Amino acid sequence: MMRYLGEMLSYPFMVRALAAGVLLSLCAALLGVSLVLKRFSMIGDGLSHVGFGALAVASALDLAPLAVAVPVVVAAAFLLLWLSASGKMKGDAATAVFSTGALAVGVMVISMSTGMNADLNSYLFGSILAMSGKDVALSVVLSVAVLVFYGCFYDGLFAVTFDEGFARAAGIRTERYRCLLAVLTAIVVVLGMRMMGALLISSLIVFPALTAMRLCKSYKGVLAVSACLAVTGFLAGLGISFFYGTPAGASVVVVDILIFILASFVGWCKKR
């Protein structure tokens, strides 16, 4: 086992993927619990497609990809939450409009500029080989910031997650925490696209949370188990990707699905 681990870590790109992936998995798992409980599970999918469209435009204009994608996706997250809260459009409908629209814009821009090059293809399907030292450094800094913010504002996020009306009546500024949740989710989605791809990043947010809810009843228990499962699933998927040459994002998702099926079976056995 140690020999295989040493072989993996002898490659710089695997070290970079491991450093960024573990932190991103933790962030996605923590945010995923709140998003799933608030029935915003598909916001990650919608924002990832918006991110892909932004990356396509940035590539066509020869701009820094992340410098364009992060503010665009953050703005899209605010708009999605506002549309859902105001009742002007249902949350699932707004997500579908943003998702398909942004993806169509991205494909159109690519076809009219350079074609589907390797760099944009890596954002669509994910690639650990595409992660540079700068990507990892930015991922680590922003992931730590997400974890710190989540810890500092845990009580408010907890209240808004379970009963936003009661939290508002208790004097909690629910809009502030909803905006914070949107910003943190947008950052995690953009950073995770490099490794997982725009089509798979939402699974990193949804599966660990859903699996943990099959095993735990308390909120803190779900958070802890979700974080552990997210990291475990990522490490196992990364190992499979390395030794069998499969795409990293797809490997992580398959592992997460298997863990979910196992947890569902365990939960079913407990009820009998």
C-alpha cells in the first residue's frame, strides 16, 4: 500500500491534485449539506455551466480564465437566489435557464473562435494534468478562506438552512447569509471545474451530503460524515484514476455513487 502511495506522490501533478482536491472536497461537502437541505442541490450544476461559458469567453478574448469566471459565477449565484426568493421564477426553472443558456453561449464562442481546444476541454470534463502550480495555490488559499468563513458564520448558516422565516423573525439578517452561501458555492464550483469538469462538479456537492443523511440524524453528524466521505471518495477516485488511467472526475463520481448505494443499504438494514 505504501509503495503504491509513494509511486503516486512521486509525480508533481498528483501532489498538486491531492493538495487542491482534498480542500475542495471538504468545502464542497460542507456547503453541500446546506444546499441539499434548502433544495438548492442543482445550483452547482447551473453555476458550473455558467463558469464554462465565462471561461470560453475569457479564452476567446485572451483573458485570465479564473479572473473572469469567479466574478461572473458569483453574480450568477446572486441572481439565481434572488429570482428564487422573489418568486419571479422557480428555483429549478431559473437553474435550467442559466445552465442551458450559458453552456450554449460557451459552445458558440468556442466554435467561432479556436474550436474545442484542450484547455477548454479540461474545464468541461476535468483533468488533473491541467492543474498548474498557480491553480493549486489559488485553490488552497480560497478553500481555506471558505472553511474559515463557514466556521465563523456557522450559527447563521445553520439557522438559515433549517428555517429562514424563523431566523428572520429572530433578527438574523438572512439575506446576508444567503449571499455568503452563494459566494462560497460559486468559488468552490469555479475552482473544482479544473479537476472535476463543469459536467461533474455538482456531484462533489450533492453525493457526500446525501450519503451522510442516510447514516446520521444530527446536523453536526451529517457535516462530519459528509466531509469524511467527500475526502475518502476523492482519494479513492484519484487512486483509481492514476492506476487505471481513467478520468479523475468520473472516477471520483463513480466512487461516490458506490458509497451512496452502500450507505443506502446500511440505512435500510437499520430500519428493519
